[in-house]
Amino acid sequence: MENAQHNAPERLEMIRSRIERAHRRFGPPPEMVELVAVSKTFDAAAIRPFLDAGQRVFGENRVQEAKEKWPALRASYDGIQLHLIGPLQTNKAREAVALFDVIETVDREKLAGVLAEEMRRADKRLPVFVQVNIGLEEQKAGVAPREAVAFVERCRVEHGLDVVGLMCIPPEADPPGPYFAHLASLARDAGVKNLSMGMSGDFETAIAMGATHVRVGSALFGTRV
């Protein structure tokens, strides 16, 4: 997959076509499924062909990595929307609020409070997703499913955050469908419309369960080093 960037338009079209086919097959809503191109570990030179091909929504895992490449890319391309999809340390919250357009990984009370404070300081109100540890895996971040609805409410009422959805990463060893269905049920209970779930290997299953955002990396950019 070393020539992934040379085939950026074809790769984008292939993934978009698969998204559209899954959407037509499994609809009704959501009305649209947003492709978040996961560009973590890839440099600006690898990202530019996808920007040239029209992709504008990207996901990054680390604040420092995003800081190194995205300001220059934003200066060259209009309409970029950057999602933070990796864990966020509270001491990076100020930079995250400055760099990103959407925070998908609000996973604990302290972080919610710090983000709210930094957004007020910057006079910004970014949309956020609450990350749910849908498989209750010790090595993964996220609130427990049984706590998700109450946590969404606290984020909104106590911290004033604009919680627009839920996000999850299901266990690798298990079929993802039941986990995606569980997240969709939690989203209904919490009164949020967006579901960020599904990656390169399972995004069609996620769409079947109501995903509004799918995070696709290797199917677009190739194998990470």
C-alpha cells in the first residue's frame, strides 16, 4: 500500500461508494454518514492528495502531531474539519481547543470540566462526543455503558458542553455488531443524534447500526509504519 497517496481519488471513491451502498441497504436514518479520514501517523505530504481529491474531514489521535502538520494544511485548503479521536490529557486541553473542530473523546469528569473552561476562555463552543468503553476493556478509555447517559447529562448541565454524540471502539476479538447496537441504544437514551463508530474493517456494520461518522484510516492511507 505504499502508493496509497498516488491513488487517493480512487481510494476515496471506493470508500464513499461502500458507505453509500451500506447506507442505502440499511437506511433509514441517519440521512448522511460522514467519512472521517484517520490521518494519524501520516505526514502532510501523505495527506495533501486526499485534500486535493476533496476530502475535508480528518481524524487525529495526538495533539502534538496535529499541531505539527495541520496549521500549514489549513492555510492551503479551505473547509477542513479536524476531529480529535484519541485520548486527551487535561494539560493538552487548551491546545486541543485551539487546533480541533470536534472533540470525540470526552471520557471523564475532570476532562469535561477542563474543556469547558478552555472553551470559555477561547470563546469557542466545540461540539463533543462522549467516548464509551463499550466492551468494558481495561486498556481502553471511555465511560462505562451504565454511566454514559448520566455522564452526558452532567456534561451538558454542569459543564455546559455541546454533547452531540457518542463514540466507541469495540473489542477487536468480538463481532462488532452487538456493541454498535448497544451504543445506538445508549445514544437514544441520552438524547444525542450522532454515533462515531466503525473503522476500516467494520464500518459497514456500524452503518447498519446507525453510525453517523465512520473513522477510516488504513483503507485510505495504507498500512501504518
